[in-house]
Amino acid sequence: MDANTVIVINNNGMGVAETTLAHKLVATYLNMLDLDDRLPAAVCLYAEGVKLAVGGSPVLEELQSLAAKGVRIIVCTTCLNHFGLLDELQAGTAGGMKDIVEAQAAAAKVITL
């Protein structure tokens, strides 16, 4: 992975799986990115994916660590508002669809989990 890659997470976890497994998979994936310094330019969270960036998420530490290393964590404001979670955002920054589109357009590669 290189700095021209954007990761999209649009589920509350990784893949189509029972929640516990989906959370375990996404935690492992984000942890591997972080530990191996395979840092994407951005991680875009929208739809159910925004639930990973709020209080109680099993991957807050991973997202916060990636952000601390310069990865842009863009969390859909519309989605946060839809779920009533805007005030609970703890990783990344709330952004509009314009921010997500711009990050994806600038990327050489977009990976959807």
C-alpha cells in the first residue's frame, strides 16, 4: 500500500459477517496497516462505517493511531447525523461527501473493505 491509496469502510466492521467477527477483522486489518507502516492517504468512513469512529468502537485506538501518523480519517457528517452520533465522534474528522469524493479522486487506488 502506498500514500496514494484510500481505504473505504462502509460497514460496521469488515465484510459481511456477524458483528463480532466483522469487528475482529477490521481491527486486525487496521492494526496491520499501522504496525507495518502501510499507511494510506485516507480512510473514508460512511454509512454504517461511521460507527467505527465513535465512542465504544472496538477500533478507536487503531483509527486514532493512524490519524496520529498523518492518515486522514474522514467520517461522513450526514451519516453521523443520521445515526445521532455526531457528538460521539472520537476518531478522525467529520467531513462532507465532497471531502470523500476529493480524497478518492486524488487516489491512485481505492480499496473498499
